Amino acid sequence: MWPRWNDYTSALEKSYGGRVYRIGVDGGFSCPHRDEYRGGGCMFCDSYGAVSVYQRTDERDFTRNSPFSRDIEQFRTKERVGSIDDRIASVQQQIARGHEFLDTRYPGTFRSIYFQSYTNTFDSIDHLSALYDAALDTGTYTELIISTRPDCLPDRVVSLLSGYRDRVKSVWVELGLQSGNEVSLKYLRRGHTVDHYRRSIEALHAEGISVCAHLMLGLPTEGDEEILKTAQLIRETQPEAIKIHNLHIVAGTPLYEMYERGEVEAPEMAEHIYNTILLLRHIDAHIVIQRLVSDTPRHRLASPRDFPDKTTFLHALDRVMGEQGSVQGDRVNV
Ligand code: SF4
């Protein structure tokens, strides 16, 4: 039995009858939480990490073996919000590049549009609809996926998103939750509460929009009890999918400053396997697992340095679950 969780590739194939690939888009959005008056950003945010790996054209020369570099200035995102016309043109260029790449690598596959970078609902309704429309006008897409914060989804934005259900097979919102524990949200300086998440997922579900909740494991504020509390929140709110990230300490973040002072460490693989299994066993088997590890370019990753590549991790996770005889959801209702 491989894998022992509800994996994303199989879920997409089951839903749409074929392989589906995302085209990640940077719509030139900003983030309300990075403004120093609003909180100065999350502890783990380096202002560049929110940009998809695929779009980091100035980092293409770096490989998995590249050494860690403290010098992040060379990767700093330039000016964020340009004119709406420039942003539309940029979105359409990025999508064209995405198709070019996928046509070469995975010809004949389905495609989805993924507004990924920063907070993709943080703008006027006119700008949001102009950008989403411009993206969808470039072709035929399976899903429209919008990544955002739980406190940045007013009703008018939820209604706008719901309207796109006529143009794609599913509309998804990826909600950065990170943890079901208020103490951890404060530690991460997320600037939102668990209640923001509860209210936003309820509003999205009421409009027929699917939700993928982002979670972070390995926080210094969390042990088994806290991970189980996050699992309980997932069971109660029933997102259609989750993404799990292992804590990464990245140059240029407040977390990195703590790391330099010896105040925090990121868990290595064995601990992430333990935490992941604990969470997976306590959430429903039908929730799709879209991701199980973080994906930070090695040259910007201070810790953990010895974490293996994704494939090695997934096989190790599956092996440990096999040895235990555990599967996703087997501790729900026990
Ligand atoms: S919400 Fe996202 S973009 Fe904004 S500060 Fe946090 S991690 Fe960075």
C-alpha cells in the first residue's frame, strides 16, 4: 500500500481523470501583514519565500548542493505593486512561460492557475477581478487556486471567487493557518487568530469553494498535545486538503535572528516524520495531503541543513508508517 496517506496526485487524477499541473503566478500583490504598523510580517517570512520557486528566475543557478548564503539582499523582491496594466501583462507572460515549460515536460496534461505569492486577495475588487480574469482568459483551466491569509477574505471577495466556479471545475483557496494553537500563532507573529480561520473556511464552504489549510510542524511552542489540537481543528472545520510544512529557518527572517542567537532550531527528518504521522493519523482519511515538506532553496536555508530531498523523505515516512501499521485517519474516532 503506497502511500499511506491520501496523496494529491492520485486525488487529482480521481477528480479530473488525468494529470493536472499548476501554473504558479505572482500577481504583484503585497501583504497587509508585512506593513510594520500591522505587525511587520510573520517570523518565517523573508519577503521572497512567498514567491514560487518556479518564478525565481534570478536563482536558477543555485542547486541542491549550493552552500547556505546569509547574503539575501541579492534575492530581495524588487518593487511589489506596479500598475494594474503591468501586473496583468506580467501575469499573462508568466502563464505563457508556464505553458511552454509544461508543454515540453508534460504535454497533453490539464492545467490550473495558482495565484501563489504573498496575499492574493489583498487589493480592490476591481483589481482582483482584472487579474483573475486576465489569467483565466489565457486558456482552459481545471482549477483556480488563490492563496491568502485567513483575515483577508471579506464577503465581497468570497462572492467574487465563487463567481469563478462557472469558468473552472473548482475554485480553491489556500489558507495560511499554520497551527490550531493561539500561542503558536502569536509565536509566529501571524497576526490572525484561530477564529479568523474558522470564520473564513465557513464562509468559503458556504459559497462552494474548496479549502487547503497550510500547517507548520516542528514549532518550538508545540509538542504532541498541540499537534493533536491542530488535528482536532482540522477535523472540526473539514478543509478539503492540507499542506504540511516542516519548520524552516531562512536567512533574512526574524526567526533566523533567533537562530543566530541559539534560541531556536528546526527539527531534522526523524522528528518531522514523528510529527507528521501524529497529525495524519488524527485527521480524516478523505482529506487530501497536498504537501508534506517545505521547499526552500538550499542556499537560503539555514536550518535544517541535513534534511534529505522530498522523495527520500516520502519513502522514509511511508516506511515508518508501514512498520507501525498506521495510515491516515486510523486514530479518528478511536
Ligand atoms: S502572511 Fe505570508 S506574505 Fe504575509 S508576512 Fe506572513 S508569510 Fe509573509
